[in-house]
Amino acid sequence: MQARITLITLGVDDLERAVAFYRDGLGWPTAGIVGQQFEHGAVAFFDLAGGLRLALWPRASLAHDAGLRPGARGAADFCLAHNVASAAEVEAVLEEAGRAGASIVKPAGPTFWGGHAGYFRDPEGHLWEVAFNPEFRPA
């Protein structure tokens, strides 16, 4: 198996709200919700940099597809990271996310590892880190 991720799927409780956050709040392009004609099929896809895609899929549908029982969400079960080119950009991205409806979990600030970072939760509770790491700059 090659070391590659092509799609990240977030299970959501409210698909329309989640799509609105990423599409309208953050400005990410999407064709919107597709697959509504199928039971457990409604999903939305977002094209990300580097060929990566983000999918938003109802948690119940994801659990059904995987053959699992839907469980309760945990406070820190999963975190996505968005690295930026400067400390100022960390601040700007967190402000943008907050305006879009995110909850700021940890305001931006210096890190112990020499960078600058903060955290937010999207309206569905998914945890995002926004970070400037001088050793790990985005392409």
C-alpha cells in the first residue's frame, strides 16, 4: 500500500449546515450535496490543494457503510491541520473561521516548538489546528 491519502471523510450530524460552513463561510468550492437519491448516499465533496478531497457525509451513513454502530463523538478523537506561511496568517485564518461560525477552541499564540498555532471547531465539532511551523511550510 502506498503512503497516500486521497480523501478525508468527516462524519457530520447536519450535512446542510456543514456544507454551508465550508462552502459559504470558508469559501471552499463544491458542487454541493450529491447522491441524495440513494439511501445513505447524500454527500458533499470539496477539492483541496494537492489533489486531496474532503467529503462530508452524515455520521449515520458513514457508520452504515462501514458496518459500524454510530457512536458518540469524542472531544479530541480527530484533528485536521492547516499549515500556513506566517504567524499573521494563523491569526487571519482563525478570524475567518470564527466569522464563518467556528468556535475558537484555543486562540493563536506561540508554541513550544517555535511556531504559532491555534485551534477551532467547525459547526459539527471537528477540531482543526491552524499552524505556522517554520520547519514545515506549505507548498
